[in-house]
Amino acid sequence: MVANLLQEEQYILRRAQAKGQAENPPAPSTAPQSSQEREIQQRLAEFRTALQEAERAFRHMEDLQDTFDFSYKMYYMPGRDHSHDPQYAQHVQALQAKLQSLDRQRREVVAQIQQLLGRSETLRDFLQQELSAWHERQQRSCLGAPADTCLLQLQDWFTALGEGLFQLLQLLRAVGELRQKVTYEQDPLQSELPLLEKRLQEQLTCLLQSAFVVEQQPCMPTPPSRPLVLRTANKFCTRARLLVRLHDRNHRMEANIHIDRDLPKTRGFRKFNILTSSSKTVLVGDSPREGLVCDFQYLTLKEQKGGGSGKGSRGTNEGPLAVTEELHLITFTLAYAYCGLELKLETSTLPFVIISNNNQLSSAWASVLWFNMLSPNPKDQQFFSTPPPAPWPRLAEVLSWQFQSTAERGLSQEHLHMLAEKLFGSKPSPESALPWTKFSKDGAAGFSFWAWLDGILALLHDHLKQLWKDGLILGFVSRKQEKKLLKVKRSGTFLIRFSESVLGGVTCTWVEHPESGPPAFRAVVPYTAAELASLALPDIIRDYQLLAEENIPENPLLFLYPDIARDEAFGPYYSQRHEGILTKKKEYLNQRLIRV
């Protein structure tokens, strides 16, 4: 009767909602779900329906048991003489029929619970796949890739499955109470219930353990685009979340953090302390979107001085790893309790690098890139003892992310081709791989490939971001390719490229076609951040003058490659001129810098 009433209420609600939608304009459509998401939603709905069926079957079993128990106490009195009771045999026969009916119902309930556990295992596998995909997206996001790392959808799914499993746990406990009241030979509850309880406990443990994740990897407030690089004495933050939003409000949930809890047995490995509070009570707001979050902010690290591993005592031979190749971990632990189940949950951050000087930031970020690009084990703190080479296709993708996150425009195939030629000396094959030392340490120009590339990224971020984003900087062009592009263009055509010999330098090269002879190519001494801090590149290009052989000064930069008039290309970026007006009485005339 209750089930029929609920179905009627659902029908009334659907009819009212359909009427309301007809009267109101349609709401903006949400993002389309993937087939995997639809599969999860459907399986969750089927799990809820099957759970309701199991609860109805349990209530029916409860009624049958009450009926049998009453009849048993009323009519079954062994040890007495029933020869004078002609109806006793009928009572015993009816009682046996009630017991058989109860046995059938118990077996049906056990089968339904087994089916529910099978459904939940399959559903948990689906959620684990989605969670693994989220971990990969978060790792790519740490490297600068555009990726959605929102956890709200996963939290809804994990919470829904957790609610179902805890509801099933309560059902199992209620079934166990019935078994304590009435049991018999070959009772299915006697043989099956302990196994079902153990299986359910294992499922809940696995679900809760996998649902405890690091939502925000360790990150300093600046620079925001480079997490997993921390500096001693500088504040940083990190956050973990339990995706199963169920908790016992009478139980105080305590979250703790530990750094390098399982310290690698490596000679010279530095040890650190967390100076600020390393424990926090998890509080939950009323909004379902707030979730169970352990948010640690304003944390600070300090290196331990004891054991000869302190700052200033680390000799060149004391440890096998450089400071920027030493990887550290923070572990979160959470004391969780709900519905009589108590667990200690644990999760860890990705390995991060600890530096003591901003000069080490670039090298540390190179280590973060290399580890997250290549390590199959997210907890491998010994990764740089034997770092593997990076396949060029994978490295090219990660390098493009650096430019995408820094200046909102990644690297084109032409850019990557030039970089590959710089690294490998020829066109790379799919099997081409770059060693770690060649990426971050060795360099014929006195600096490594990564140091050169990171200098360009800093220049883009501070001075050329909009020009790069709008495609006005050609960027990575070899000198051979530069001449090939310009020689077929008219005189005064120029392009902007990054210098290969100066760290963080950008230059202009233009072509001149004399009346006779081959074309001439002119390049300006590269501009660095020191020059661009006082004069923006568009203004340099606008006012650039060439003085040669006492000729009248002229600007040789006329057309941006391939064929765009200089002022048309750079006009929106020119700074406002303040020309001197001679008709007004002024003590001084305005001045402006001009590059010659």
C-alpha cells in the first residue's frame, strides 16, 4: 500500500512539473553527458530500486517471522501428550508450512543482498575509472594543461553509492537481529550472513579509501601557475576532500598532515618540519556542495638542522640528488566514523620540490614537469636517481602546455619542429627521446635547453603576452628558416623571433632587396626584460630608426610577416603619444625614447 501511494505521488509530481515547464521558458541546457556518465546514472538508479525491493522483501520476511514465532509459541509444545488433541497434527503441519515460507523468503532476501553487492562492485569500478581519469586531469592541470578538475559530480556519485551501501549495512544488521530471534537447521542467514557482512565491510572500506583525495596540490600563492614547488619560510596551502559526504555529527573528525612520513633511505635526504598547525577538525556546512574538506592554509616548512643535513652543511658529495631533484610528499590522514564503522583514511599529494631561493625555481619546475610526465608511480620519491628519457611526442605536448598556461597560446607544429631540430639536430621520429641531462643541465651555449625556454616564458609573461596570444610573434624560427621565409618578401618585411643565444631575448629581422645582388637580412641585437621594462616592444617597432652613412634616419620595419602593414598590426598596442605643442607656453617639451 505504501509503495502504491509513493508511485501515485511521483505521478502527481511529474504531472505538475510538466505543466510548470510548459508555462515557463526552457532553462539553458546543461552540458551533454558522456556515455560513461549516463551509464553511472542509470546504474545508480537501478541500485536504488533494487535496494528498495530488498527492503520490501525484508519487511515481508519480518512479517512472516512474526507470524511463525507467534504460532510456534502458541501451538508447538514438545514434551507434552497430544494424543487427546486431534488438531495438534494440523497445527504442526501449518507451522511447518510457515517455516518453509519463511525459509524461502530468507533465501530470497539473501539473493537480493548478493545481487546488490554485485551491482555495487560494478558501480564502484565505474566510479574508480572516473576517479582515475580525474587524477590524470589534475596531474595535467598541474603542468599547465587546460583541464576540468571539479569534483562535485564525483562527490554526488560517491555519496549516492555510499548512502546505498550504508543503508544496505543497516539492512544486514536488521536481518542479523532476526536471525538471533529465530533460526533453524540449514538457515541461509546462519551460513551466508557473516560472508555478506564481511564483503560489505570490504566494499565500504575500499569506497571510502579511494574517495579520500587531494583536491588542491601544494602550491604557493605566487607564482600561481607552478604548483608543487615550495620555498622554505614561504607560506603554501593544500586541501583534501572526502567524496562520500556522510559523517557522524557526534564524532569529531580529525585530519592530520605529515611530511615525508616514510622517509626514503637515501644519504643526505633533507628533512623538514611543518611549523604551523598540522591538524584540523573537519567541519561541514549545511550546503551539500561544501563537502567534507580538510583545508590547510598558511603552512610553512623549515629544514631540520640535525644530522648534518641542514642548510649550509650539505656538501657536494653528501647526497646523490640535487636539491631541485629531491622529491617530498605530504600525507593526509583522517579519522572517519559513520554508522558504527570507524576507519583511518589516508591519501598523499603528488611529489613536490622544496627550494630555498627563487633562483632554483626554474630548475625545480623542470623536475616537476619531468616527474609528472614520465613517472608511473605517483609516490616514487627516488625517481631522479635514474630518470628515464622523455619521448618527443609527450615532451612536445607538455612544452606546448607551458605556453598555453603562460600566454594563452600553445606551440604550433612549426614551433615544435624548430625545437625538435634544436634538440635532436634533425627531424624527430616517434621513437626520438630526450635524456634528462640534455633537457635541464647540458647546453652548448652555456645554459640548458630548459633554461633557454623558461627565459622565453618569463619574457612572454611579463612583457609580450598579448602579442604572443594574438600571433604577432613568430617565435621559434631558425636562422636558416628565417631567411627562407623573408627572401621572397618585399623590402622592409620583418618578423619577430626569440633569440637562441641570449636568455630571455627577442629580436626583429628584416629583409632588404638591393638593386643588384642577393637580398640582405638585418637583425637587431635582442631585447631582454631590462629593455622591455622601460619601452614596450610595439613602441620600439613604431619608432625604430636606422642610422647608416649619415643618411636621413628611417624606420626599416615596414611590413610584419607575411604582409601586414606595421601600424595596422601593432597600432592597437602603441602607447599614447604626448607630442609637444609649440603654440602653448610650456617650460619643457615632452620627450620619448627611440631605439636606434
